[in-house]
Amino acid sequence: MSKYKVIFNGEEDDEIFDTYEEAESHALYLCSCTRDGSETLNMSNPGDYEYNENSYKNPEYEIIETNK
């Protein structure tokens, strides 16, 4: 039975998921965390951490099939 892994911003995540949907849900969660973190850094020190919601690009992710 196939398992799935997430590659997020070019780095392979250690977690293995039973379904594609679980892997995609995790990847979307990571995207959300990245966005929230960017907003938080900007609020704490806007001079060093620029953030503009209109120009924010979601991180890239890929879901791959593995046989582990």
C-alpha cells in the first residue's frame, strides 16, 4: 500500500501519511503556519520583516508517493 510524504520548500518532511488527503492537509497546515509566522514577525519588527498580504506568495509544496 502506498504512503505519502510532503516536500515543503524543497525539504522533505519526516512524516509519512496513509492517504494523499492527509498529506495535503499537512502541507496546507504548513503553508498556514508560514503565513502566520510572517505576519507575526512583521508586527514585532516591521523594519526587518517585510510583509504585504497582497503580494504574499504561498510556499511551494509537493506530495510524493513512497513505499516505506
